Amino acid sequence: MGAFNFDNMFTREAMAEFYSVAVREKRSLMQDIADGAYVSSDLTMGNEIEGSFVRQSDFQLPQTEDFPNGVFNSVREIVKERGGDLAAELGDFDFEVNTRAKTLTGSVFRDEEKEIATKMAQVEAAAHQRGLTTLLSGLTETARREDLVLAHLVQDEQKNHRYGGINQGVMRSRGGPIDITIANHAHTPAFKNSFDHIMAEALCAALQTHIKLRDPALDFARYMNASLILAAPIIAASASTPFVLGEGPLWADSRISVFEQSIDWRSPEVRSLESTPCNFPNRYYSNIGEFYGETLKIPVLIPDLSFGKNAAGKALISSPSFRLMVGTDWRWVRPVWHQGNDEKRYMTLEFRPMSSGPTVVDMVANAALYLGAVHYLAENSDPATKNPVIPYLAARNNFYVAARDGLDALLFWRGRNMPAREVVRETLDFAKEGHALLGIDSSDSKRYLGIIEVRCCMGTPGDIKTAEYQDYKQRNSDDRWGAMEQIVRASHTALHRGITLTLSGV
């Protein structure tokens, strides 16, 4: 794999035709939203959980060439035989588990934890039959530079075609290598690597939490803007990826930086463009049309007019070409429309900053914090039109400061710089109020938000990993890769014991 030929797709005529179709579909989508086609009565949530397969023997990433049908396909065929399903991601060593939509009330978080744990156990059992095991980590610590090659692109035919096209589109637009640089806490260059493809993105595993917008025309701006305000304290509280390809500690959540740089299509000459496909959204929004208008400013990366259609050319979802453009608009919060099995249409807001893992209960705690806080803030203010907690530029700056410094960050909040821990504690208050408004069981709220409260005292999962790394190196003659394996081993143990990493005793 790795040799892609999309020359006919990337002609000037094909690009222009695709863009013209996407513009028409965007107009149609906006009209449907205005006409109430996406109105829904219930407020629901769901999650996409990305993870990695690693070898049982040494926790290294598996090699595609060691599996006749590729790593992902080899595991998925067993999962399917047992009545389950597994979604493909960019890397052949990646996978994704999706949860069903659940009404945001009662025991929703406990139910979500049970569903994720059940599905992960099913994937784990299948992986074991292939000599593999599962890991949930925003950046797999044992990954090495040589793992990130196009030969390790997922072998799933449909996704291989799509990701191969995106790779070619990004590299054509960029016109040169992808350089990834991350400064350490002293703000000096501490990590630098160069790629001639987008496979560094395959390292990045996310917890993507969706909340349904009951009426996108009315709800989008409130929930979107509240999400932008909350992104920084939620990243500060959940940061878990201080290491990249054996280097670190770098940022508290280095995945933010790796992701943004790994699929940046911009050439050096146009890096000052306002709209980029992988960054913090550009403003507080007044309506959903503003956001999708910015999507149309992003160059077409993969002009595939067959996307979202069956063999007969019938669309399987509304506005499929514009949907593909939105799929390559990787901003940290974005609205996405869906079509259920009953063909009923609905729209969710996808919150993308949180890293996957390190355990199921850690992820549900992160989602509970976000969902409670965003509901409270959205229902009690509209940051675009009233007095926001913070101005937009402060929200954007806070996001990157929190990703870099975690709970040690200073965040601009209510007119002054405040320690991140204080901001997280206020966010916890928002979440508790939001849970009460939603009718979340008090025991659920206490259990999952209690995990966040413990982190404010004991540190984030990333802090635990850094402490484990430093302790191991001191005891083992500065063995960097041995320390990486120890971090993965500890995270893996906590994951499969069903406990939070903070209280795992590593």
C-alpha cells in the first residue's frame, strides 16, 4: 500500500465541479435547517472512542505486513463474527468504537460506561486471538517514527481510498513536507520531526463527545460558544499526552499540537489564512451558517462526488459532497448532521479536544464534565450576544495555554488571570448545575465529577504518566523506551481493571 493514483480526481475541472455541488448542497442544508427538518424533541449524547492495537508481548504497535489482511481487518472480522462492529481510522493499528445515542438524564453516564466497557471487552477478546491487546491513549507512548509510514495506512478498502485521497490532497496543497515542532515547558524546541505524508495523525486518538442540538437554528450558537469557553478548563482537567515518539514531557496534551500540524494543508505562503482545517474555531458564532460558510473557504482536499452514495448514485445522507468537506474541516468543535435508520434527520455538536483514555471511567468523567457544563452555560447565556464569561480571543488563547500547561496553566477568566485549578473547579460547579437541570442521577454526578475533583488535587492522567516516566528513568539508567513501555503497561492495567488512572496506584 501507499501508492495512490487520484490524478483524475484532482484535475482543475473535477475540483471546480465538486466545489460547485458542495456550495449548492450547503444552501439546501441551510434551508432545511430553517424549515425545521433537523428539529428533535429529545436531548441526547453519544461518544466516538478511538484506540490502538498493540502487541501483547511488548506493547509496540503491530506491523501491517505481519497480518495477511492487515491489522484492523484481522481483528474486525472476529468482532463481526461475534455480532459486533468496529470502525476504521487512519492507521492500520487504529480502531474506533461508537456508542448509541442516550437521553441526557437519569443514569446516562453509568449506562455509557457500561456500554463502552462491554464493547471494549469484545474488541479486546478479538485482539487477543491475533496476539494483540487494546490501548486507549491520545498518543501511544511506545509508538516510534518508523511506525508512521504509508504502508501502515488502514487496509479497509473504503477508508483506504478516502484517507489516501486526503493524504494526496494535503500534500498537493502543502507543496512540501509536514514539519512538526513542539516546545517543552521551557518553551525551547524539544521535539521536531518531518513527514512526507499525514501518518503522524494516525497517532492521535480522541474521545469525541456529541450532544444533539434540538433545534440547530436556535441552539447552535449557544452550545457552540459555550463549548469554546469551556474547551480550556476541560483540556486542563483531562490532559493525558505529554510524550510524542519517545520524546518529552512536552505539552500536557501534546495531541493538540500534533494533530493540528499533522494535517495542515497550508503552504508557507498562505499560513496567515483565517480559516484552516484543524484549529480552534474562528469566533463566537451567531448562527450555524457562519460556521459552514467558513468551511467553504477551506480548499477542497478530496473532490469525490461518489462519497455518501450507493452504487446506483443515490445519496445515503443529505448533502453528501458538502458533508465530505465538513469531514475535512477538523476544527476542535463542529456541527455534524446525521440520518438515523428511520431516515429521521438530526444534528449534533461534536466536541473534539479530549484525548482518548486512558481508561473508560476517565473518559466518561471527562464527557460528564463537558456535557453538564455546556448545558448549564448554553441554557443560561449566549456568549455571542450577552456578557460572556471571557472574550473570544481569551477563549482561544486559554485553549492552547491549557493544552501546553494543563492544571499548571494560568487562564484568563472573568477579567483576570486565574490558576487553571480554580477555573476547573468553577467548571465543575457549572457541570453540577447542568446535571441537576438535566435530571442526572445525583450518584452518577458525584461519581464522575468526583474523579475530576480528585485530579485537581492529585494531578491529571498526564501528570501521573510524567511521574511514572521520571521515576522509571531514575531507577533504570535513563532508559527512555523502557519508561515508555512502563507508562503503557500502567495505563493498560488500569484500563482493563476498570479504574481511573489517577487512583490506579502506579
